[in-house]
Amino acid sequence: MNDEAMTDSVSGLPYLAGNFAPVKTETTAFDLPVTGRIPQELRGRFLRIGPNPVTAPDVTRYHWFDATGMAHGLYLRDGKAQWYRSRFIKDCMAAATLGLAPIPGPAPQQRAGHVNTNFARVGGKLYAVVEAGALPVELDDHLESVARSDFDGTLEAGFSAHSRFDPLTGELHGLTYEPGEPVRYVVVGPDGRASTRSRIDLPHIPLVHDTAITASFVVVPDLPVTFQPTRARAGFPWLWDDRRDARIGLLPRDGDQSRLQWFTAPRCFVFHFVNAWDEGDCTMIDLVRHLRVFVHDHHGPGEGEGILVRWTLDRRSGQLRETVVDERGSEFPRINARFEGQPYRYAWTAHWGKQLSFGPARKHDMQRGTTLEHDYGPGRMTSEPVFVPRAGAVAEDDGWIMSSVYDANRDLSDVVILDAQDFTGAPVATIHLPVRVPFGFHGGWLAD
């Protein structure tokens, strides 16, 4: 690793500076100003979530992944940006600090921690979700925390920050992990009830942030970032583990571990998979590969760039082959969700570079191996780009890209809407928010 790729390893200060810094209060605003025209058929909420400490943290122990969550929502209807709201996720610590009663729910104390990573739609309800043990928090239409949930008693443990929705079956598929528990393969049906299809005992406790699905398999990453609380200098105790190699597993979707097939993978870490699908005797997996993380920097993922690659897993030979798609720093990949687990063509990513730098968005043609880039302008940096399909669309990229864009010149954020088929063109609309939206993790579009 080059020294220039390293951040301050002695404190979490880089993750509390600039647009990583938390905002101090919740915000409600109506009738937001717009440059351009919001498409009339965009009727719903654009959501974002990320860490936002309620009080000033101890910078020597602060980790970007380990803080109270804040949900951000922008409601669009009739060509107008009707409201923007930001709300703390009311975990126990946040509720106590804000002088509020704890939200109800079944969680014992160890499952009542911070929830700050993603959203999931389960049984017609919206949940904020996180990994490593804490239970989801149900949110109402205005992003207020309602209750902790174990999906009517059907979750055996915590849930996943990255469940995968199968558009053909209506099921959510996820891998859950936490200290003292096996990795679980959990499936949530359209009725909002979860079932554990498999419990995978591994010789260590790996960080399993994401997974991918195909028509036949769920992807099980077993990578060399493991639970090491005695070594950790910050509040998130998963670190690079030189004792571990990297492997990737294909588990049949019925959970039959006797048919779990492991493949030796390049020594790396993967936060995010793009998509996966079966192709004859091969399974194709597109992902963002990081050479190493959490070696010198125990406060966040600031050790270099992730690159977009394709892994071809030959199930007959048991061999894995890697092809580099884009060597530039990328992260937070998204696709047209209608193609989850199936052959697809387009992926969108946000720039993630050295020294924790964000920047333009990219559109990757995975069939042709080409990439387009949308530069939002000097000092303007996008978070995760979200694809929203046009009603009745036939083409895979017929729709819009929506993202939260931080403008360092103004120290404010906008929500920018691009035509996904005219990706390098001028924005369709820019909605100006009255506050910053700190760099966070994930979000999505929730149509009415």
C-alpha cells in the first residue's frame, strides 16, 4: 500500500471532518427549490442513511461504521419536491441523549445497538437495517422510529445490511453474522416473515457486509477481515487478518450445506457485490474488490481504492478467474433491480478514491466493457447513485439516476436527477436541500 493511500490511523478524525462530519439537528423543510424539471412520474421518497453521532464522540475510538444512524428522505410528487426530512434512528443511546422514551420492541440489550446502514422493505413496512446483531428499526412514512422488529418473532438473531430482493419470487435473501453465532442464510417472504435456511459454522467470525444471488445460489464471502476485539483501536472490532486466506462459496438456495462449493479467491476484501448470475457450468459475480482494509486504519475503510472486477466461478473445475472491468476507484454499485440475480448489462457506481475522496458517478456497460462518467462540477461529489426505472420501460437503462450530491463550495447538498440514457448530459433536475447530507452508506427510491 502506498503511504498516500493511508488516512490518519491514530484517530477517527478524518471520518468526522468535511462532509463526513455529523449534522447536529433534525431538519424538516417544505417546497424545496428546483433547478430544471422533476419528472412527473417520479412519485415517492428518495432515501439515504448513514452514521451521525448524536453527541461529539471520542475521536480516538470513533469508527465510521459505529454511530447512531440518521435517515434522510425527499418526497417528490406532481413535479415538486414537497418535503425533506432528516431523523435520528432512535436507538437506546440516541433516545436517552434526546430525552425520549426508548422505542418498543423485542430486542434484548445486545440487539438494540446502532442502525445506520441501509433500508429494507419487508411485509409492506420500511425498516432501517444494519449488520452484526442489532435488530431492524421500523420507520413510519415521515422517517420517525416506530419500534425494533424481529419480523414477528421469525428472526433468530440480527438481520443483514444488504439483503437481496429476487424480483421473480418476491423474496429477500440475506446473510447474517455476529460474534458467537453462525453465519445464517435467511430468506424473508412477501408476508414479512423470515426463515433460516442454513447455519454455516466457520472457523472464525468474518465480516460479511453483502451477498449476491443467482437463480440457483446465494454467494457466501469468507474473506480475511475477522472479529479481533483485543487488537481493535476503535469501536468496530473487525480487522484485516493475515492468518486467513480468501474464498467465496456458492450455497444452493435451499440451504443444503452438503452442496456448498468453495472457491479460492484473490486475497482481498469485498464490501459490495454488483450482481451475479449462472451461465451454464459457470457462475458470474461482479464486485468491487479492495486489496486490503482495516490494516493501518482501524477507524474506517480508508486504505486505498476499490476496483470493479468480474469473477468467473467454474463449478466443474472449482477454479476462479478474475477480469478487471475498471481500474479507477469505485464503490457503492447499483443496478436496475429488475435484473437482480440475472444476466444484465449496466451498473452505476460512485467514485471512491484515495484519501476518502468522493467525486463523479459512472455508468458501466458490462457487456461492452466501456464506462461513461458524469462530473457534477468542481467541488461537487456524489454518493451512491440509485437507478429508478421509467414506468413501462423496455430498455434496461430507461429511467433516471438519483443521488445525493455534496457541494463543498456551498457546504450544502442537492439531490440530482440524471437521465440514465443521457448519462453525461445536463441534469434533468437539481433539488436544493437546506442542509448537508453527510457522506453515508446506502439508500433507494420508494415509489408511492
